[in-house]
Amino acid sequence: MPQELMDTANTTAIILPLVGMAALTALVQLLIPVARVGSVRRGEVTIDDFILGESGRVPPRVSIPNRNYMNLLEFPVLLYPACLIAYIATDVSGIMVAVAWAFVALRTVHSAIHLTYNRVSHRVVAFGLSNVAMVTLWVLVTQQLVNKSGIF
């Protein structure tokens, strides 16, 4: 494949991890009302237990989807500007795309563990590796920006 086609493919491909991350976030968001409505229907809590978020009466299995959703709105949001900056202002490399997808995959594993058997010793591995992937992506993007700027 000619180099210019590969470059175009990489440039467009850097957007796809954003779709993956958004899909994961939306899926987890959908789990919140499912868990809450089920808990209300079982009589474990009342609707008033959710007025200010979640009262102390809310069982952990009902609050975990909300906690996971909040996790997805913290550090993972750094993926969006990193990929958009890469798309707009850099020569996107295959390694950037791979690292962005690695981040999404690792956050998916983290969420799957958190939402199922929730063993912290397993979750922290996916969490830590995803953080390494994010820092790596930002280093790669920043390196490209500095190289293109001609400052150094």
C-alpha cells in the first residue's frame, strides 16, 4: 500500500477508538437505570434513595454501575482530546492508533471486572496498564506536535 494511503488510513483510524470509548461509556450508563429500577422493584430501596445521588441504603451491586460510569468520565476523557489533536495536528502513526485502542481495550477489561466479580487486585492491573497507555499516547502526540512546530 502506498505511504500516503497508509497515512490517511492511520489518520482516520485514530478516530475509531473514540467511538469505542463512547460506546463503552454509553453501555455502562444504560446499566445504571437497569440496576436502580430493579432495586426499587425488588423493594430494596425507594426512588427517594436516589434524590441526591445514592443513599447509604443502596446496595453495592446497584451503586457499582454508577461508580464505573463516573470512572469513565474521569481519566478516560483524556482520550478524546489526544485523538482529536493527533487527527488535526499530527502525522498519525500506527503506534498512536494501537496505543489508543489498547487504552480502550484495557478500560473495557477494567469495566468488565468492576461490573462483574469486582476483584480489586485484577481491576488495578487493567487500570494501571490503561494509565500507561494514556500517558504513552500523550507523549507520542506531544512529540509529534513538537517535531512539527520546529521549536526544537
